[in-house]
Amino acid sequence: MSRVRVGVWGVGTWGEKHARVYRSLEEAALVGVYDRDPGRAAEVAGRYATRAFATPEALLEACEAVSVATATVAHRAAVEQAVAAGRHVLVEKPMAATLAEAEAMRAAAARASVRLQVGQVERFNPALLAAGPHVRRPMFIEAHRLALFQPRSLDIDVVFDLMIHDIDAVLDCVGSAPDTISAVGVAVLSGNEDIANARLEFADGCVANLTASRVSQERLRRIRFFQADAYLSVDLLDKSADLLRVDPARFRADAPHEAIARSRLAVGAGEPLTLELAAFLRSLRGEDAGAASAEAGCLALGVAEAVRAEMKRRTLSWTTRTSAAS
């Protein structure tokens, strides 16, 4: 079967990773890259033995599908131009700067009858893939995503930058949007919130507690699922997953802890981005469901917006009370 002719629009830190992976995939023929910085485009193109296009129109003319990895604020314009040209698109997370923009992008792709998918790459983390079949009606989910400070993506807050990965993972496993959201956030080293905590409550009783920080002194990406019959702990950095169950046959009143059976799940190999982009390309041939759908991207973005609004509401309320007290 012929390879998909694919390009990358925007080759900053993450866009370059797309170029690298496409270059390595049997399913892909990397035709080139485009970036608003011609020097950067030439540098990346030279590194991966491909072409640097002078304009996005020229890139789109040469490819069948494109990864959009521009700044978030430019996602809508790039995606709408690509789908208008009849090209399939994988747009990096967050899908757009606002839910309204994301919905417009989804509608544009539907009108053009092309596929629009979203780079929620954590879905393809081998540890989360291994845990997935064991997650059944969780009642409590706890996620921690801590990162060292980096001077990138500071045009968006930590919810859109980091927490959206865990929002998407939670929505995917619960299967619905939350009924109630509460959140708090603090700006530390940038003009937007760098640390945030959100509590999502669902109609079936499930509660998810999500914490994200991009000013931590350590790196941590862990998500835990608590359910009636089991507890799963998934380390997304180490790519490991543990399953704990109570074995009634081993229960003793004087040593109840001995009834807990712990097993390490078999985790497959693979880089999440490689798995994601390969799935995206296979989906264009009707061989795979692909990456996160545009609908899933909109849902995650909508929840992220609600978390952001709740953070702002609490900040405004605190500021108002402080001003009144003084």
C-alpha cells in the first residue's frame, strides 16, 4: 500500500518531533515542513532530509495530510486552510485557543469531508494502554502532572498546557462530561496560572482530582484509578502500571493486608508520539480509529475552559475580598 504524503506545519520543539517520527514511519512519506521562520524550517528540513517549503500553500499542495504544530492561537487559521485544501489534519493539543474556535474547526473539517484529529498523545502512552482494559467504572481518579519550568507555551496556562492531557484521559475512561467543576490556580513565573488543581464530579458518582504544575522541582506524571474491585496505579513517565485486587481466598482477619494481590501489568513498547502518528495515518486508510477525534478534542477543551473559568472566578473573588478588607 502506498505511503501517505504528509507534511508538518510549524516545526518548533514539538513540531520537529512530528517531522522526526514521520521520517521513521513506514506508513509515511515526509514531503516537507513549513514554519513562519524560514531559517528554522531549513534547519529541521536538513536534519530529516526533507524539503522546507516557503509557504503553507506550497506545503499543502504537496501533501495528503498535515500535522499542525503551530502556536495554539494559530491553530484555527492553519487547520481551516488545510481542510479547505482537502487535506487531513492532526492538530496538536490544545485543539484551539477557545472552544468556539475548536467547534468551528470541527465544522470546517466536516464540510470538507476530511479527517480532523487531535494530538492528545498521552492516550498512546503504553502504560495507559495496558491499564485501559482493567479500568471499569472508577469511583475516584487522581492525577498528578508535574514538570520543570520551560520558557515555552507560556501563551497558555497550565490547564491548556499540561492538565488537558489528564482531562482527556479522564473523559475517555468515564465516557461523559462532568456535572460539577471546581478549581484553583496560581501564576508563579508567567502571566498565566502555572499551578492548578481541579475537581471534576460526574453523574455516576465518579470524582476526579487533577493537579498540574509547570514550576515543579521534579517531574511526575501519574494517574490512579480506584474502583470497587481494584486499584490501578499508572506511571506515565516510567511507563509502568500496577494492578491491586483483594483476593477473598487469602483474607485473614488478623492480617487483612495479605489479601491484597499486586501484579505488574505487561506494558508494550513504543514511543507515544510514534504510536499516535502511525494510528493517524492508518485511519486515513480505514485501518484504525486513529488519534483522538475532533469531538473528543472539543470535549476536553470545553472542560479545560470550565476549569479556567472557575480558577478566574476564585481569583477574582479572593481579590475582591482582600480589597474590601483593606
